[in-house]
Amino acid sequence: MRGRGGDALEALAERDASIDVCPQPLKMPGLSRKDDELRRQQLLAVLAPAVARAVATEPADEDASEDDAVPLCVALLTGSREQTCLLRFLVAHAVARVTADDVPDEEIEAYTLLFGALGAALASPAVVEASGTGHSCAMALLASAGTALAAAVHAQLVEDGQLEAGAPAEWLRSRRGAFLVCALVDSGDAEVAAEVREAFKGVTVDGEDGGSKRLAALLA
């Protein structure tokens, strides 16, 4: 993984390989008298904004051509378990920080960029329907990030013309795309839920797969 944020991302991913969402306290016996949790929070305060900005703005491979460049957030979404764990942790940390008091503007900006980049990525069937980790990571992120990420995904779907009233994109009506729509409705953002329901008004969702059945029941 290359780019200015690559080394930091690889280091964090290696440390977080055994966890599902949040890393365990970093053990540094003899190097500090501080409580493990306090030391962890202080390290995160320094690292997380820079990592979030890198994930949101850098390509996964800085040597790729502009046409072939894959955004770093997409590479992490569809990458290894270690990479998706890193991304899930980073989003959980960002959600906590953007709702806290006295957070510096530049840090809020980094997390806003992160949510925007992830929103654009999750509005793509190529990411949501990717085999392996893509779908499960997408659902976990939407569940943990709540309204912040749901609003970004919804805005991108609307901008791309994939969620027009009475004519939502075909991929959103079945399988993993349908689960994405369910996650938007369940996100806690009343405005997003209402607009999604409006887009599906009069649309028949009758697939036999799990996503279609769940969406049909939710919209009934």
C-alpha cells in the first residue's frame, strides 16, 4: 500500500489484525507510566486525523495512472480483514470525535472528508457487491456510523441519479444493494429514510433473495 498515509495505515492494520472494531490497548511496558487507555487515546488523537485524511484523499497506489487509480478507501473496503478492521475502527473513532466538544476544525474537516469519500465508495455496486469483505464491511460501517455516513451515501446515490423517485437503480432492489437500502432506512436519519421510501414508492421489490425480502418487508 503506497502513498503518504501508506506506512501509517500498514502499521495500524498490523496492530489491529486480531480485533473486529477497536484495537486493544497498546502495551509498552517500561516505556511509560501512563495508563494504557490514556496513552492509547493520546496516540489516536495524533494519528487518526492524518490517517482519515489519507484514506479519503489518496490513491491506494501512487504509481497508478489517473484512469486506473483506486481510492485508498475503496481498497480498504474491499481488502483484507486487517484493512477492513482498520477502516471500521477509524470510522468509529471519527463518529465519537465529530460529536465531542472542542474538537479542532482541521480534525473535523479530516473526518468530514472521510465520510464523503466512504459515501461515494458505498454508492457503487462494484464495492457493495464485491465478494469477500466489501459487503460485510459496508454494513458494519453504516451500522456504527449512523446518520453521518448514511447521509453521505444517500447524497451520492441521488447525485448519480441512482435513487430517482419511482425509478431506483436496479442493483438497489435486490441482494446486497437491497441490504444497503435497508441500512439507509434504518440509519436513524429521518430525512434520508423518508427520501429513500419516496424513491421506492410504487416500485415492486419481489426478488427471492434475502436482501429483496428484507427490503420489501421494510418498505411495506
